[in-house]
Amino acid sequence: MLVIFQYLGELCANLGVVNLPGPLLGMLMLLVVLTLYGKSIEFLDQASNLLIQNLSLMFIPPSVGAFFLGSQIYQQFPLLLATILLSTLLAILFMALLIKKLPNAPSDNA
């Protein structure tokens, strides 16, 4: 199921329907289908849990690639550090605002 939606996303991206990466389009299509379907699909739940459990393996290829950059990594280090710090702060801020807007969010009056 995951591969099918990734393929559909790649197909739409290659046809030029939307100017977004194929995997992102596939995830958005999967989100729409799951939202409309309304129930959790058992085998999709198992596959996604397996991917989440092994998520740390996804960081190995970029780490190995950064190792072979050598001196180039030092030239790009300030920009990388700024990007990591800014994206972390924005993610924390977004999650805090999202939690405040949720209907069952804990109140500050506790």
C-alpha cells in the first residue's frame, strides 16, 4: 500500500500535475484516503510501526555521506548549524501552538 501511493505520487510529479516531490504527493494522497476511509487499516498499521521502529537506520546514509565530504563540511557547518537550530525552534513552537488548539488540550489552570 505504501509503495503504491509512492508510485502514484511519483507518477503525478512526473506528469507535472503538481510541482511537489513524488513521495510527498504519495503521502498526501494516503492521508486523504485514510481521512476519508476513517478506520485504521491493520496491515498498514503494522508496516508503519515497523518503519518507525527502524527509523534510526534512515540516518545512516546521510551520515556516511557527510563523513566523505571532508573539508567541505567545515565550509558549510555554520549554515547547517543555523538550519538545525532554526528548524528545531520552529518545530517546538509549531507543536506548542498545535497542542494549545487541540480540543482536549490540558489547560494552564491545573
